[in-house]
Amino acid sequence: MPLQDKIRSGKFVVLGEFEPPKGTDFSSLLESAMQSRGRVDAIVIPEMANAVLKASSLGACAFFQKAGIETVFQVCCRDRNSLALQADILAAGALGIPNIMAVAGEEIKFGDHPQARTVNDLDLTELLDAINRLSSGRDLAGIELRGVPHFCVGSTMDTSVSGGLMDIELENLKKKISLGVEYVITNPVFDLRRFQQFLKRVDTTRIKLIPTVLLLKSAGMARYIDKNVKGMSVPSEIIRDIQKAPDKGKECIRIAGETIARLKDMGMAGVLISTIGWEKYLPLVMDAAKI
């Protein structure tokens, strides 16, 4: 079943995040994707996550679609002007890529090319408006298209903010829905008690909410995220369980699987599983989650 149909049917959606290589060799990534084929509904291809140079999301989506794997094309405000963004969106439509996800993009100064120039010609709302207009048959200049792209449109939502910033986030969510967004993917969720507090503010009957579950690799990684990544907290019991486990990798997989199972029980529309280079372990995470 195509991703859009599954989202609209209300069935639990499973997405896998597959980072393109820093280079042209997709062989190991394709092998991992084929191992998860039939179990994930689509793979999300980040557009240079954390502003680190990788092969483009559009190119990677074309590569995987050719192999018969459904993809989600991530289009990013940070790196291209309005002409280039529209060109990429039209190219994705022509290539038969069925899903698109609009993101703002992390700041370039944190990446591996800090000297590069940030573009941000369009903000996230304007980018979604561009997708909406192109899907209606005209570009941002109002000129009629010869052939129209059609996508299942998604975006992102930050669950970590509070107070007035959360009010702004919720107001932006209303704008996204009005521009045709069918689902939003959250930042990684570790603290489910905190996430439940966030859910009290969101009307999940109006938008499909898909939390990200990040596969931890070590207790050190968990501690670093807890101390240094703004808005993310990793419960102390998770760090303790990884530290105590004789097989730490296996414990990290168990924790991710348990988190997914609990999110499913909470009525979430689906989950995005992010493995950050450990794509080969995605089937084991799904086994642990019993999905």
C-alpha cells in the first residue's frame, strides 16, 4: 500500500531514515534498504542533515525509486533559492517520487562546510506554499505548468519548545495543515512522559503525528544528547540500562523497540526510525517493536 493511502487509512505507518553517502557508493545502503523492504512503508532521505555534505535527497530518492523502494524526498529551505527549489520539486514529480517533506534545515555553521552561504530565500511556510502552487499547476510567478507534480506532503514539528514558543509552533502547524500537509514528523522522542504533555496541546484528529525514534549507540551518546542537544532529554533510567547491559548494542535496540511499541499504543499515526548509519539494524529494531 502506498504511503499516502496508508496515512489516510489510519494504519500505523513505519518510516526508516536512510542518510545518503558522502560519495557515490550506495551499495551498502541499498543492501540495508532491501533488507527492510516490505516492512517499512517508505524511506526518508534527509537533505544534508546537520548541514553535512552528502549526496542529495533528490538523487538518492531517484536511486531508490529505481530499485522499487518508495521514498520521501526532503526539500530544504537552507541551500537553494526559490528557482532551484521549484526546479527540484518539478524534477521529483517527473521522476515519480510520490512523497515530499519540507524542512527548514539546520544551520550551516554546525556542519562540515561552515564557510558556505545560507540561502533561506523561502521560509518553511513559503516553501509549502510553493509545493501547493506547483501541485495546482502554476509556479510562483503564476505561469502555467506543462505537467503537474502530485505528492503526499509532510513537514516537521518541534515538540521540545514550551510556553510562547509552543504557541508559535502550534500556530505554524495550522498554517501547514492549510497548505496541504498531511503529516508532521517530530524531533527524536526519548522521554515519553514529557511527550505525553506535548500531546495535550495537539489535535491529532487534524494532522497525522509521526514521532522520530532515534536508535542510540551507547550510553555516552545518550548522555551527550541529554546534556548538549537543546530541547532533548534522555531519561536517566535509559542511560543506566545501557551502562549496565552486557551487550550495549542489543540494549539500545531493545530500548528503541520498546519506545516504538509504546508510541503505537499511545495512538500515534506512525514512527520514523532513525539509525544514523546503522541502517542494517533497522529490521532488528522492528523485531523488538513487534511491527
